[in-house]
Amino acid sequence: MDKLLVIRHLNVEGANAIAGLTWGFPAMTSFLGLTHALQRKVHASVSDKLALTGCAVICHASQVQSYSNNMSRENYFALTRNPLTKDGSTAPFNEEGKMRMDVTLLIALSGPTSSQVEDDLVEYIEDVLATSRVAGGTVQSIGGVELIKDIGAINREPSTRKSFLRKLLPGFALVSRDNVLKDHIEKTQKAPLEAFLDFSTRKMSSKAKGDKTEWTADRLEYTGWLNPIMVGYQGISDLYDPGQVGNVRDRSCPVQFVESVYSLGQWISPHRIDDLQHLFWYQEYQADNALYLCKNDYQPDTPILLNNETDQTIEEK
């Protein structure tokens, strides 16, 4: 990573809030897809020597477009059916859950550039983002685009790095916590899917206490803002040659049918990062296993943090 492209406060409307079995924030596949799309456009219009190698996401604000019926604690997506058909009726499909979000994107750059190319790059990225789709949503505004030419010097100096990361506050960065999920599977001896779902459910236990009932939240022993996330795709078919499968978006590329791959992520405050490399996600293709993955190399000081806090209880009359 030689240079860093900082896209501050990218406000997006109508982004896809559903990622496979998970919901609440777009998958990292969406942001790495945006990075790849930007690279193709940069190669065609600015310089073919630049490589956009990774992306980090810091979320400042998000709002899922949902509602509750006030009769239960369940939330429902605010769905629409559009556009209208030729006879004026609504189309027979429901769109996926949508959300608004305010994010800052850090995109790692590598490759030789001149000062003229760097100036053109910043201007071009700002222009092309205005008409790009981000996780299926429409860009409403951009706080600014900045190119940092020597990110290595910032990363090596602790005080300079902390000063840079504090500018990303208030916000939270999404990193991978595969190690926590693996630890939970080993300790509980549960199937991977069951262990994965433990991080997406809230369980309560009741115990009689005289004429009252005491409800206790059953919490996992791990600390941190942990969430199940989608991290890529697993091939479930052969890899077909270009043009062999009909009705695909790009008939010039090979095609493979896939299913989603899930893991565990964590939202952390950027100022706690000790190495900027830990923020970045990048693509990895494992041909032998037909895996298309989003990888992140976050390494905390303490690999597994246990929750020693006492459980909070709720008394019910």
C-alpha cells in the first residue's frame, strides 16, 4: 500500500440492507465490488498503472428503512413494488430491505503516478462516484476526496497514525473476527451454523423468585460489538466458459453459480487500530475450493476477549 484514497462522508440513499442471512448493513462484497468498478474506470480514463488493492469502511451513521406495528417487538422492512407495469398496476415483486448510511471509505492504491495523474485521479473519483451505485444505493453527497501520497510514513509514526484515525471519528470500522467464531465452535462443539447463529440471537432465561419472575439475559462470554456478516461466496457448480450461460450480465466473463459464505465481524473504533493494514479488506480467490472471499487481517492485542461483567436482570411482576 503506497497511497491512500480517502472518500469522506459518502451519504448513500437506498443501499441494500440485506446480505444473505444477515441484515442491517451491506456486505463487504458490495464495497469491494465498488473498489473493483472504480479500478476498471480509472484504468480506462486516468492511468492503467494504478491498482486499487483494498477497501476499509468506517460507518458514521446508518438507518434501516423499517417500521414496527406497535403490537410486537418485530420490525418490518418498508417495501415498495415499483416501477408500475404498462397497465398501471404494481409489479409482482418486492424489493429488498433498504437503508441510508453515511460512510467513509479508505481505498489502498499502489503503482507509480505523476503529480498530474494524482490531481486527475482525485477529480475523476469525485465525479464518477456521484453517478455510481454503492451497495445498490444512490450517492446523495460526498464530503470530499483526498489522496494521501505516503501512507506508510503515517502508519509508522504512532502519534501521526492516531491523529489520522481520530479524524474518522465519530464512527466505527468493520473488521473480521474469524478467530472468535472458531473459538466458540471449539468450546461449544456445536455445528458451525449453530455457533454462527449464537451471535445473532438474544436469549432470555427465567427463574421464579417468590411471587415474581426474574429474567436474565444469556450472554456469550465474548466482549465487543460482534455481528454475523457475509464474507464472500462458495461455488456450487462448474465454472462455465464465457457465453455458455444465457441471461447473465456480462457474457464475456466465465460464470459460476455460488452460495453465500458467512463469518463473524466486529465494529471497532478506528482510534484503537495499531496498524492501518488491519482496517483493509481485500479479495481472495481460492480456485481449488471455488471460494471467492473478502479477507481482513485484523489482529487485536488480545486475540479473545472474555466478558466478565455480571448479567443484568429484569424483574417481572
